[in-house]
Amino acid sequence: MSHADPRLIVALDLPTTDAAWSLVESIGETASYYKIGLQLFPLGGMELCRKIKATDKQVFLDFKLHDIPATVEKATRSITTGGADLLTIHAEPAVMRAAVAGREGTDLKLLGVTVMTCYDDAMLAEMGYAYGARDLVLRRVEQSLEAGVDGVVASAHEAKEIRERFGDDLLIVTPGIRPAGADIGDQKRVATPASALADGASHLVVGRPINAAPNPRAAAAAIVSEIADV
Ligand code: C5P
């Protein structure tokens, strides 16, 4: 039996909390960290978070908060009651400062979403931004650290530069991971688990290569063994 690697986060992108819980049970001891996103949030995602936390595993709530500061602070405070380990917020300074205030006194760590990977330079210009995607990512990483946020979500392609510029302390959580030979689906820029870690990611988010595999436990075990020496 393979043991969990705390750097591997399995995305529970499934239609119901029952399906998500079945996946957690079938993966067993092979993974210890799960991501719950907006798909499950309105269907009992917070109860699922509590249930997973009751088994001593870790939970990443990928809710990407973005609202006026007073609401972000109160929402973050509410979310801390679920005992999750990680929460995403949009990496705008006022939003991040509010989330930092809302999690005060708890162990919840915050991750800034710098620039969504669905945006390119032309779309950012259309939205009124003066920076292109790369420069805006770097500026927002800097602002995340200034605000007291613990890290960022970044593609493996951005991770290396972020790690080099901002040092070893921040968390860099990287989606878009595909083991060699896996179906890349709708992801455009993918990296293997080992290369993403070598480029500076602290955690990997893996969805379909595990949650849509015929044998999710075996798929998770293969990734755990691929990264064992990295
Ligand atoms: O199935 P797959 O491995 O592509 O899932 C990746 C997970 O990471 C999904 O939950 C997706 O929403 C999330 N994500 C992403 N790209 C981002 C941010 C989050 O794929 N830039």
C-alpha cells in the first residue's frame, strides 16, 4: 500500500458530495489532501469538508472569494468554522487584507488567485488592465505577500519564476498537472507531477487523471511514486 504524499491534492470535481466521498474512501490512505470547489459548494461542500477533516485529512476550499472587503472578511470567518486548511481568494490587495483579517486566530492558510489562466493579454487589455498576464501575475504575487497571504495558485510554467523571485516560504499550488501520457483534456499548458515540483510548486492539484481514472487509488499511487524522489 502506498502512503500519502502531502504535496498531492486531489480535486473532488464530481457532481455530488456522495460521489466525492466515495472517491475519498476508495483512494483511502494513498492521498491525504482534497480540493472542494464551487461545483460542490452549493450541494453540501462545507459538510463534506467537515466530514473529510474528521478523518484527519486536509482540505483545500477553492472558492475564489471576491467581494467588498467587509463581506470577504465575514465570509472568511464563516469558512474557518469548517476547519479547512487552504482557501483561495482573488489576489486584489483589499480582498486579501480582508481575508487575512477574517482568518485571524485560526490555522486557515490563504492562497491568492493572481490571474485566471483563461485570461490572455488581449482579454486583460479589454478588461482595462495596463499589465499583461505575466507582469500582472508577478505584481499580484508581490501584493499577496504584502497582504500577509500564504501563497498563490500558479501554473507550473509560472512557478519557476515565482519561486526564484519570491523565495522558499510561499506556497505555490499548481493545477494543470498530467502524468506523462495522460489525456490533457481542456488544459492548455500542462506539466508532469515531477517537473512541476522541480520548478518550485509546493503542492500539485490533480483532478481528472485521478477522479476520472478507472482505478483512482492506483492513479494516485502512481503519482505518489513518481514524486517520491523529487
Ligand atoms: O481535472 P484537472 O486536473 O484539469 O483539474 C484541475 C483542477 O484545478 C480543477 O478543479 C480546476 O478547476 C482547477 N484549476 C485549474 N486551473 C486554474 C485554477 C484552478 O485547472 N488556473
